[in-house]
Amino acid sequence: MWCCKNMIIFFLPFLMFLLLNSSLISQAASPNYYKFVIKEAWYTRLCYSKKILTVNGQFPGPTMYAYKGQTIVVEVHNQANDNITLHWHGVKQPRNPWSDGPVYITQCPIQPGKMFRQEIILSDEEGTLWWHAHNSWLRATVYGAMIIYPKPGTNYPFPRPYKEHVIILGEWWKEDIKDVLQYVLESGGQPSLSSAYLINGQPGDFYECSENATYELNVKRGKTYMLRIINAALDEIFYYAIANHSLTVVGTDASYTKPLTREIISITPGQTYDVLFHPNLTPGYYYMAANAYVNGTLVKSLNASATAVVKYNETSSSKPSNPPFPRFPLDNDTSTDFNFSRSLRSLASKEHPIDVPKKVGSRLFTTVSMNSFPCDTNATCEGPNGTRLAASMSNISFIDPSIDILEAYYYNIKGVYGKNFPKFVPYVFDFTAENQPSYLFTPKKGTEVRMYKYGTSVEMVLQGTSLLSSIDHPMHLHGYSFYVVGIGRGNFDKNKDPKNYNLVDPPIRNTVNVPNNGWVTIRFKTDNPGVWFVHCHVEAHVTWGMNTVFIVKDGNKSEEKMLPPPPDMPPC
């Protein structure tokens, strides 16, 4: 009786929240347990239909709900014909890399007909995260939102919104995504351009046969809504806006920020934003839209936007043929993205404090570059000048092993990886010069990791280069959130740039965009033992090798040691 009473008390705030937010009721499940069934289902929202890989037959997949600090158990049943892994993007998984998900980094894939019971351990995350497949580009359709509410008895650091809505931005290919990947692997060239951009799985009004495939957000004038925005696209950075309305960012990557009001938000693959939206204009219809932001010769985009419709409930008229549309910058306007990113600040309040490492124990300077390899003998390659496209960090193009690195580390299996990822780039040159010597284009190949002692304060400078093409790189670190203490254009200057670091209220991220021909500095403390992937969140760049791995050794105390593996780890 005592147990039941306490369970009711614990879940009452969650139930009350659902009652006050009716749009969530149909999606909500137990905040502690989920069953995910990977299977094929039909997608029928455009002129054609085809089978896609889904979770529980849904696209996008189910939204997960939890309180801050809870542990979620997900039974992943693979009923598809493909191997699969799932990653819980932005969840630190303290001491538990076994359930993190990247294929051949922390696990081998879940094979068809098999099941893996994953334990998702939440810690200080609060806000919006997401989950997605982490192998073979399958996250093109296998993804969903993860909402982490404040602990019962605590509140948002802003007035509670009237309602909340998940907004997931994505991409869509008419071809099977496995065929798109196979073409990239065989040709050495770029992936085919996606067929459509999506908002909540729907392309909107500007695509063929899409009149019945537009997401509609109904709002009441004068109310405040929270939009939980996720960029799940494989390749595209998006500008996002609602026509004639302002948006106020209050959270990034499950961490609160000082309110930042803008008409346009820039969001890279992997990033999430919690945004307050206050509809206060003349009742009617207004377009919500996502437009690609592109730069560099190796980046292409559709000449179309994903759209949804914001409809005021008070309007009595039918939808006009041309509702107001957002005024986006040019698709290659880098200043809007750069200025937005560097304007973000952590909330840094008493209830939500930050702890930026002031003293640095280990400094890491790495380049993120586009590269190329010579074409194989008797083959035709479609990269620049007949080469095969590649990518690298510190001039090393990462090669996936056949045994996952976590098990190799834990069981001391030799020969799976090396420990020579450099602290400093092997070649120093004018990283952002307009013209680069061709000998810099070809990187080394390897499976090199960086080892850290427990409790080390790390500063990592990510320097973009102009090799082959000056483009943005959204870099994601598994197992950690980090402080973005600096961002700039051109080459990083170790004597000048650190003087302008923000060590007071830098934003906390798990995915940060390295601007084209620019740099970013992050800081974090290695207080989470395990094997953690570091990679660009543009899927092609991962395939081409813009990755590495951090291995954080156990500390001395029991709570500083990695947990043992679960009994049902998928075999290699």
C-alpha cells in the first residue's frame, strides 16, 4: 500500500501535465519502459508510396517521455531485414556506454530477429533530445523525439507554456536509402540530392501531390507555446522560421539558455532547440518553414522549403492559396548562422548552475577537413578530378573496425584500434586559405583513438579547413555535453583568441557547428568513463571518415568505474 501510494505521488505531476497538454496524451507512454519494434511500413504522403524502415510502424517514430534523472528501459526488437543500432542522442549515459548505440564503436548491430534491451540512464539533461538509428544511414527514417521534463516538484525557468509541440525537420529520398549509401561507397562521389525536406514527416505545400501532406499547428491567439525543434536530417543545416512571428530560444540540447529572440533559427543535424512561440497577430494562416543553409562546392540543396501551416483557431476563413511565408536569408548566407550560434548563452542560474573548467589539463587541436583518395585501379570515381571523396580529423580518415571498440577495450582484445590520435594536427598550414597544395588533400587511414585519465579537464579546438571545400561541420560528442567557450572566423590564434573566451555563461551543447573557414573551442571534464564516439553529424562525412573515439579510463572510486556489460549485448 505504501509503495502504491508513493508511485501515485511520483507520477501525479506527469499525469497532470498530460491532462493540461492534450496534444501529448495520444503519444505518451510509460516514462520508464518502451518497446521499440523495428519493421517496414508504407509511406504514402507523396505521389508514390514505398516501404520504409520504421519504429512501431511510425514515421517519425514514437516520442519518449521521462523526468530528469530517470532511467528508461527500451526493448529493441529487430523485425526488419537490416541490421540496426539505436543511439539516444545527447544522453550522457553515465558509466554505461554499452547502450549508447554507434555501430562498431560501442556495439555490434542488432541482427534481424534479435532483441537488445537498452538502458538509458538520464542525469542532468532537461529539455529536448532525440533518438535515431546509428548505422548504414538508416536514421533517414528511424528517429524520434525524447522529452525530459523537470523533476516533480520543480518547474521550467520560465512561465509554463499553454501547450507543447514537437517539430522534427528531416529529409526524404525517393530511392531506398541503402541504395543511396551504396552509390556513395561504389562511386566515391556525393550522395544523390534528397527528394524533399520534411516537417514532422510531411513535405508541405510546395511538393508534387502534397496537398494532403502538410502538418498543421493550431494555436490560440495570446497563448504561449513551446516548440521542441529537432534537426533529424542526414545532411542539411536548416534555417527555420514562422512567417511574421518571432521565436525565443530558451533551451539547446537539453540545457536551458538565457532567452534569445530571433525571427530565424539556424539548426544543424543533431541539434535541438526549445523555443517559445507567442501567436499574437491577426488570426489567420501563416507558413512555418525550413530552408536549407548551404555553402561550399561540395554542398547542394533543393530549391524548395519544407512547410507546415500555423492556423489560429479564431480564424473563420479557409486556408488561402498564399499564406504569409518567412523571409529567409540567401541559402549561402553564413553570417546569419554564425551570429545566431555565437549569441547563445547558458542560463547559468542558481537552479541551473554551470561549471566551466577554468584550468585545462589537456589541450587538443584538431582539424576537420574534406579530403580525397586516388581512385582505385581500373575504376571510375566521381569525386573531384576523378578521385574518391574522403573526410578526416587531424588528417586521419577513420576506418570502422569489425569488432566494436568498447568490447575490444573492455576485454583487452588487441589489434582493433590504435592509441595515436594526435593532440595536435600533424601538418600546420594556412587552414583557411583560398588555394591549398594538392598534397594536403590525401589523409592517412586509421582507427586511432585518444585516451584520457578520469577527471581530466579538456580543451578541444576544432579548426575547419578549406581543403577541397570550405563547409560547415556539426560535430557531436557522445557521452558528454560540453561548454562552447569560443567561436571565430579564419585560423585559430592561440595567443589572441583565448582572451575572448566566454567562461561565464557559455552555451552547453552536445553538437556544435564548426563554421566554414572557422573554428570552435569546447571544454569538458572527463568524468564519464567509457568509449565515446566523436563525429560530424552530416552522414556522408561520417561515412568518409570524419570521426574519432575518446576512451576515458576508470577512476579510483567505485562510482567512477564503467558498469559491466549487459548479458544480451549483440554479437559481432
